[in-house]
Amino acid sequence: MADAPKSATLTIGDDTYDLPIHSPTAGPDVVDIRKLYGQAGVFTYDPGFTSTASCDSTITFIDGAEGVLLHRGYPIDQLASKSHYLEVCYLLLYGELPSAKQLEEFESLVTNHTMLHEQMQYFYRGFRRDAHPMAIMTGVVGAMSAFYHDSTDIHDEHQREVASIRLIAKMPTIAAWAYKFSIGQPFIYPRNDLDYASNFLRMCFAVPAEDYEVNPILSRAMDRIFTLHADHEQNASTSTVRLASSSGANPFACIAAGIACLWGPAHGGANQACLEMLKEIGSPDRIPEFIARAKDKNDPFRLMGFGHRVYKNFDPRATVMKQSADEVLELLGVENNPVLAVAKELEAAALADPYFAEKKLFPNVDFYSGVILEAMGFPTSMFTPIFALSRTVGWISQWKEMIADPQNKIGRPRQLYLGETARDYVDIENR
Ligand code: SDX
């Protein structure tokens, strides 16, 4: 690309303003507007932040037009096939792939922090049995700040490190116990002789009454799902964590805020909504009806698992997830899964429909993940908790990057005010 101009000129009335342009190592240039209000007395306006870079970062790069996702420069398809979740955690947290020794030390650190403070289980007993696991996770993770006071000082690098490891290590236990509580089964404690994904599956599906052997194929598929959801640039929940952290709030409170944001069906809640939609469709012959609804401006229905704010091409994670879905369901002997059949027919029908092509709506990460998770035995209510578990390392990595940034200041957007101008109070007898 030709050398980018070093500044942009903005003309307002008779005045012109030079705005610096910063060039990235990859992706679009950015126009620096930090001084615009001070110079010109105007705000920029960008609801939903479709054209706004909120920060600089070195962690994840997305090219939405090309369907590229890089974590510290490594393509997601290579990480999904050649790496594993805890190695990807190390990469996201520290910027480089670990040596064998570094990886062993990191995995040992995480493994030895998977237990919760014994009193935390009483939080679970305060919820109704039918509480959504995301409601439980939001509450329990926020409550961690009431238990782990020795890792809440964000200005202490060691405490930041301890909080990071605690969150990554304990999320599988928190999520698994939310599931166990919802089905009325006893909590299963983590085991140090199991890898991260196997530990999670065992805590979810084992019962004290008998031994439980983790299926290595399912464990590998679970680990791959964790990896595919680990981080994704400045998405809504990551931006929530950054904004909450900008006030100096402790890491547990900020991650709880991220979990709450992820829960929405437009974001991480889409995997649950997608599977429920596929079940509602029920059979391929009803697909045209639902595609018509998705295209109908007067119908709020959207195809869940389709579309993305950034990807205007295939979500590279969906491609890997689709391969994994085929493998897992074949290995489980459920390749004739009717939900998977509807998913594949729906994807083909939507991609052949001009509406979706014109609007660049492709399957996203949530489209196939639910099919795999259901085949593995999870209820739909556990899909987003698994997304939250996976994304914790992304939130933490972005949080650490922001806290260490000397430019870090409290995030405080302004507004385009369209309300009443000043007016005097009217006594009630005169209204
Ligand atoms: C995640 O940001 C991230 O990185 C998120 C994520 C991550 O890893 O953190 O990737 C995870 O959240 C994936 C997205 C999961 N959400 C869904 O699958 C829900 C269904 N998708 C949509 O709600 C929507 O596509 C969004 C929310 C994902 C993106 O919405 P945008 O970018 O704000 O786009 P938009 O709502 O402005 O839609 C643009 C047009 C609209 O039509 P017009 O008004 O231009 O006529 O496309 C249409 C929309 O109606 N459209 C859809 C659609 N998504 C958008 N029409 C039918 N079905 C859909 N799914």
C-alpha cells in the first residue's frame, strides 16, 4: 500500500483541523481524533462503534473481508489443529509460544489453582435450581472479589498475574458446578492428573457413584472449542471488560461484567439461540419459511449463528468448527443427527440466497458449536457458559494489556443530546 498520509484534514466552516493518522502493522489506518473536541468543539458520532478503534492492541487481528483471525500473528486454523487451549492461553497472555519448560510450568500453575474456596459453593445454594448457569457464573465470578482479596490490587503486577491464573484455572470448575447445581447433582472436584478439557468434562458428567473415563475424542473436541473462542479483538464483552477495568475496578468484577455482556443473544448467547432455532425449524422442509422470515423487514427474527459485525466473509472459526462437528458426530455415531442435517441444509440454502450474499451474512462461530456441544451431552443452557469459560483468557489478556498501557485512562464517551433544553420546574397544581 502506498505510504499512508500522515494526517487527515477536517474542514468545519472556515476552520480546518489536521488529525494525525496512525498506521498499523496490519489492517486499516486510524485517524486520531483525541484532540478534536478540544480543538473544534465537536464530537464524532459512531453508535455501535462501527468505525471506531477504542485502543491499540497486539493480541488479536481480524480481517473481516478475508476471513482472517490471528492470535499474536498465528492463524486460528493452525492453532486449532496444532496447538491446544492452555498453550494458546500462554500465547495470548505473554505474546509468544512457550518453550516446553515454560508450557509445563504454566500448565502446572493452572492445574494447581482449579479448586474454589470451599465456602464459594454456598453461593450456588442461594440460587434457584432452575437459574440459568450464566446467571450463576456472573454472580459467582463477581463474588470471587470477596474471597481472593490478595489478588485485587490492579497496580501490583504480581497480584494481576495471580488473578489471571486464578480466573483461567477456576472457570471450568465454576461453570461445571453451575451445571451440576442446575441438575441437582453433587459437585465434582477437579483432578490434577487430568488436562484442562478432560477435567471440565469430568466435572460436568461424572457422578460420585462410579468412575468416569473421559473420551479422548470428546476431550480433544472440547479443547478445540475452547481454543476457537479464546479471544476476538475488541468485541462487545471484551470492550465491556476494558471499560469496566478503566475505572480501576478489580479483575473479578470486570470479568463478571464481561460474562454478563456475553450472555446476550446477539453475542455469546447466539450459540444457545442458534441451536434452539435449529430445533424449532425441525426439518429441512421448513427452512424456506425461516429464511423468508429472516429476510422480512417486518419480522424481528434473525438467523442465529449468521452474520458478524466484522466478518463479511466466512468466520474462520466456523470453518474449523464445521469440520469438528463432522468428526465428533461421526465418532459418536450420530452423524445422522437431525439438527446437524438442518444446520447443513440451512447453511447451503442461506448461502445460495442473494439476500445473505448481498448483506455478507455467513455462518459465524456460534453456528456449529451448539451442534457439537449438544452431541457431547450439554444442555443448551451450558453453551454460553462454555463460551465464557473459553473467552476468559481473552478478556484477561486484553485487561492486562490495557492496565499496562501508560495511555490507560477511564473510558467516558459523550453523546449527541436530543433532549429538552433548559426549562423551569412547574408546580403540580399548574400542570
Ligand atoms: C459473536 O464481535 C465479535 O467478535 C463477536 C464474536 C466473538 O467471538 O466475540 O464473534 C461472537 O457474537 C458472533 C455473533 C453471534 N450473533 C449471532 O449469530 C446473532 C445473529 N446475528 C446478528 O444479530 C448480527 O449479524 C450481528 C449482531 C452478529 C452483527 O450485527 P451488525 O454488524 O450490527 O449488523 P446489523 O445488525 O446492522 O445488520 C446488517 C443487516 C441488517 O439488514 P438492513 O437493516 O441493512 O436491511 O444485515 C441484517 C440486518 O437485518 N442481518 C441479518 C442477520 N444479521 C444481520 N438478517 C438475518 N439474519 C441475521 N443473522
